[in-house]
Amino acid sequence: MKKIPITIITGFLGVGKTTLVHNMIKNANGKKIAVLVNEFGEIGIDGELIKAGCGDDECNLIELANGCICCTVQEEFLPAMLNLIERKNEIDHIVIETSGLAMPKPLVRAVNWPDLKPHITIDAVITVVDAVGMITGELCDRERVQQQRLADDSLDHETPIEELFLDQLSCADLVLVSKTDLLDTEKLAEVKDFIVKKSRANIKIIPVENGIIDNELLLGIEAGSEDDLDNRHSIHEHHHEHHHAHDHDNDINTIVVETTETADIKELVKALKTRVQQEEIYRIKGFVNIPNKPMRMVLQGVGERFDYYFDRAWKEGETRKTSLVVIGRNLKSITETVL
């Protein structure tokens, strides 16, 4: 019996996973790809971004919206996979986009469950990293991470965000490095050296710009990752197995803001940058209702870096509104910044 191959896309917040998945679907060339999106928030921003520009027959999307997929394997992942297995004749490949707060190894291990193993296999775990963020330290608290690296690599787990990043690297079959065009040769070498040091042996590293990469390089890797668990070290494994709890740091929280009020994008970005300077905000993503414009605007921010662009026209009957998901630590209300 032929198994359905699964590609797990993992990586920290804002590295370009959603753009990558969107482009994978657009360039499927007739391959029927089902997508599981692990949202971390109450509104489906990532799902909307993936579906934008895709026809109904191209986008077989399931959204898991109850937090981190690695902590809800039984409650959400298993039922979703069983649902897809029932329709296996309609599916050539499954792509799972995890949230930036998820670790891939629990998903890889779950494929060995008796109800799943006869039907699915991990084609590859692909981790996407931001080359600029790795150099500037915007992935985490740079000073603490540097102290840990210099003192003892085994202490990296004391920084929650760094834990997640290292776990994602250590489980990868392929690492995609975004924004390499913004670094000089020396800095890029530092990024690659770090990835090699923290990843599995003979890891493949490929630069990618704007999430555009040939599907031939992403699909059909046939890694069979579920049969290679022992070589995929997880810093958090002891905690998971012996305490059966993992909250990724109790202080990390998500704020969702929705309003029908219009917004000037430059003023909004200016206000959000001020909040980023005042609070520990990791990621901002969503849509903005721009006055007197027929198009919906996408807004994405990591640290003080913000990008925005029009993605599609507002649909007939669709409520024009600004919808933002903000992820950070000990966040306070951000509604007044948007209004």
C-alpha cells in the first residue's frame, strides 16, 4: 500500500513559512496537496494568506487553531490526519505548516502510531530560518544566547525561544535560509556554520528568496524521518516525557485585534514600532483595512522590521476590517495602537 508523503514546514515566527507553503501550492503542477496550518491565535491569518490566489481545487486546507500542534497531537493532529487518510485517493502529498512555537519531533513520532503508520510517511522535515535574524539576534535575547553558547552548548535550553529554534534545526532534513541576499559572505558563512553545528549530520542547506524555490527540491525527499527518531535530538524531550506538559514559557501570549476602522499604513507601522520598542513583541501578522482602496493589505512584522503589500481585492459581501495577531511575552492590550 502506497503511503501519503508528509512534509513538515517548521521555523521561527516570521521566517517565511506561509509564503513558502503558498508558493508550493501555486506551483503544484497538478499534484493534489493537502495543507494543515497550525494557527496560534483566534483568526486564521496564515490560512487566509495561503488561500489567497489559489483556486478551490488547489487548496485543500485544514486549520488547527488551538495553540501549539506539538501539545495537541492527540486532540487535533491525529483526528486531522485520520480525516485526510479517509480521502487518500484525493491526495498526493500533505504539507503541515507548524506555528513558530511548535517543535517537529512530536509530530514525527506520532506518525508511528498504529492508526497512522500504514498510511503516511514523513517525506521531510523542512526548517526555515531567517539569516538576518540569526545575525542580529532578533530570534531571541542575543546577550543571553551568546553567554550560553560561550559557556556550554548544553545550556541553550534555558532560553525558551532558543530552545524552539534549536529543536527545529536538530530535527530538520533540509534547512532553507531566507534573506541571504542581505548578508555579506562572512556573515553568511557564520549562519551556515551555526546551522551545520546545530543540525543533523550532512544537513542540506539551501538559500531561498521570497519563499520561491522549485518544488522538485522540496517534495520527494523520502527521508522517512519517523524511522530515524534516535538521530533527531530534542532538548525538550526529557521535559515532555516525564512531566507531560510544555507551555513554551508561561509568559508567552497572543493578542488578537479586530476593527472595522480604516488605518493609514505608515502611521500604523510607526505606532507598532513604538510598541515593539516598549514591549517584548516577537511577531505581528494580519490584514489592514486601507481607506479608499479596493484591495486588502497584508502586514507582517518581526522585531522592528515591517513589510506590507496588497494581496487581493476585498470580496463582495466580505466585511472590510483590520485583523492583527500579535505574539510576544507579557503582552498588554494593543487595541488602542491600532484604532
